[in-house]
Amino acid sequence: MYLLLFLICFIGNSWFSPLFVNAASTILFVGTYTGDGANDSKGIYAFSLDNTTSTLTPLGLAVAAPNPSYVLLHPTHKYLYAANEETNGRISAFKIDTSQPGRLTYINQQSSGGAGPCYLSINRAGGHIFVANYNDGTVAALPIDGSDGSLKTYSGFDQHVGGSVDPDRQRSAHAHCILPDKIEQNLLSADLGADKIFVYRFFPNNGSLLRINAVSTARAGDGPRHLIFNSNEKFVYIANELKSTVTVYSYFPSLRPIQIISTLPSDFTSPSYVAELLLHPISEKFLYISNRGHDSIAVFSVNQSTGILAPLQYISVQGQNPRNFNITPDGKYLIVANQNSNNLVVFSIDPATGILTATGSTAQVSKPTCIKYLVQ
Ligand SMILES: *[C@@H]1O[C@H](CO)[C@@H](O)[C@H](O)[C@H]1NC(C)=O
Ligand SMILES: *[C@@H]1O[C@H](CO)[C@@H](O)[C@H](O)[C@H]1NC(C)=O
Ligand SMILES: *[C@@H]1O[C@H](CO)[C@@H](O)[C@H](O)[C@H]1NC(C)=O
Ligand SMILES: *[C@@H]1O[C@H](CO)[C@@H](O)[C@H](O)[C@H]1NC(C)=O
């Protein structure tokens, strides 16, 4: 018996290891805007990424859902949550099928507490989901039932108030993201309409959100959309949608801007709006941000002691309106979701220089808006 186990382990680790490596695949779940036309998206789609050839293989519709524009994996990788970006905002819970790769099974849904939910985050314990509702500028926290991944009625809620200088986009508050820091006591929520970062205290015992501050952005008209922390949380990077800039903030003892930098080459003057931003997940030496209009990814080097950014590269996304992109957890590939050209485009990342190179690998999907990876 022991000999047999030994043999299986031995074979598994050496002779047959290529088989086992191929079996370890990365699945992409892709959120979309849906429609009724024959070619319109019907929900959340799945693809598998071959990490040696960078080929994307379509696995089809993971599950039908109305406008699942933002998707989020539970830290256990057992469940996926989607924001149904509709006037009557909802969040849907799905179980990740372990027998059929790229399939999701509906569990339940709950109100997102507002209109136009566009962003989700989760605490590391996996007990609560946080949602930003763009249309009416509200945020909410929803408890997760740990026994089956289902969502409960929201336990925390806040209405952002404010507006700013842009007559079209900033007449009222528009919450665009909400993200807990590592200590998970505080959350930051960027509001594009109010030009403010709202700061919350979160109480996991009762799931409530208490607003403790609202910090104005560095410049009127910034339109803050998404924000990220570096891992030691000395710095916060905020993508300003309306100005195509990143503002670097120090985080402690309070948010303080230390740099504002354009995401566009200086000779580009046509309209453009930033969308997603991410640090390189392994080194954090590089920051990536998408430009909708210039239709590019801008790459910056990050000085890790000062937080300061310097431009390295602008590369075409080979499509239109790069609403979202994501970097594989191993830091080797960056895949862009081009919402208006209906394609996913795979870039490889040089780990030493941060520079992106198009791999030539692409896939079609209607109005992709969010990519999340499940590494199996
Ligand atoms: C749907 O896609 C097919 C294949 O690309 C194309 O021939 C057809 O015109 C499209 N239909 C619509 C309504 O866009
Ligand atoms: C592909 O993924 C496997 C399993 O995670 C890993 O062992 C291998 O190094 C990866 N190969 C490349 C080229 O990234
Ligand atoms: C939630 O719990 C915290 C900490 O015990 C308490 O201060 C707060 O008042 C509670 N909030 C609500 C809405 O019950
Ligand atoms: C980071 O910035 C500091 C202060 O300007 C400088 O001394 C240091 O050389 C920089 N580090 C890198 C890697 O550029």
C-alpha cells in the first residue's frame, strides 16, 4: 500500500509531470453588458488560458445573467459574485462548478442597495461583499452565508453626497469603487461625481459601515474611478477618469496627494478616459492603467520607497475602449477587455522591465467589461 502511494507520488512528480502541468489551467471569467440581439452577450463567459502558448480557448457561457458588468471571486474560490448593473441594482451569487471548468450555478441574489452597481470587493475572511452603486452614488455591505455562499440583505449602507465642476458627469455623486484596506477596518470609496474619496470604518460583527471622512481629490474635475493600495499600504494609487491622470497618495496617517501624472503621451489631445489600474502582482515595481480613447495601456515604473511613478510605455490595446484588464496571478500575462471592439487581447509581461508585448492571442466576446482569473 505504502509502496503504491510512493509510486503514484513518484510518477506524479516526475515522469508524468507535463500532464499534471497541463492540467493546471487558468480559467477566465468575463463579465459583460448583455443584450437581446443574436450576437449580444447573454451573461458571464469563460475562457481557459494556456500559459505556455498564451492561447485563449472559449469555454462558452458560464451562466446567463443580466448585465453582469463586474465579477468577483470568493477567496475560497468556491463562489463568484456579479454586480447586475441595472437601475434596480442587484448582486448575484454563483457556485463555481468543480466538475465542469468554466461553469457557474446560480445561488441567489440580493439588492445592491442602489442603482447601477459597477464594482465589488470582499474582505479577506470572505464574510462580506462591498458594492459601489454608480447611478445614485451609494455604497453597501452585504453578508455572505458561509455555509453555501448565498448573499443576505445588505447590513451596511451610505449615500454619498456632492457634485463638482464637470456639467455632464459631476452633477451628483457617483460611487465608482469601494475597497477595504488590509486591516479591514477602513474602506476607501472613490466617487467620480463628487470628486471625493469617502473613508469608512467597517464593523464585521454587525456588518455596518460608518463614514469617518470624505477627502476631496487633488484637483476639481478629477473624477476618481478606481483605486488600489500597494501591499504595505504606504501608498494609494487613484485613477482619475475625467482627467486621465493617476494621483499617488500616501495613506498614513491620512490620504495626502504626493504626485499627479498623466496617463497619456504629451502629444495626444483627443478625448480619453482612464478605466482600470493595477500594480504588477509579484514585484509591484510597475503600474498599468487603461486609456479609453487613446485605446492603450500606459505602463509606469514605481519607486517602491517613495511611491513615485515614471512613464515607461504606451501600447495599443488592439481594440476599442479598454474598460478593464487583469494580470494573471503569476504576473506573466495581462489580458485586456476591449468593450467596444468585443475582444480580449493577451499581452506578455517582461518581469524585469515591466514592458508589455502583444502575443497575437485574442478572443471574441460581446462587450466585455471585467476579467477575473481562477487558477486551478
Ligand atoms: C452577427 O454576427 C455574424 C457573424 O459575425 C454577422 O454575420 C451578423 O451580421 C451579425 N448580426 C448582427 C445583427 O449584428
Ligand atoms: C504554467 O503553469 C504551471 C502551473 O501553475 C507552472 O508550473 C508553469 O511554470 C507555468 N509556465 C509558464 C511558462 O508560465
Ligand atoms: C455595530 O457595531 C459597532 C461595534 O460594536 C458599534 O459601535 C455600532 O454602533 C454598531 N452599529 C450598528 C448599526 O448596530
Ligand atoms: C527612489 O527615489 C529615491 C528618492 O528620490 C531615490 O534615491 C532612489 O534612487 C529611487 N529608487 C529607484 C529604484 O529609482
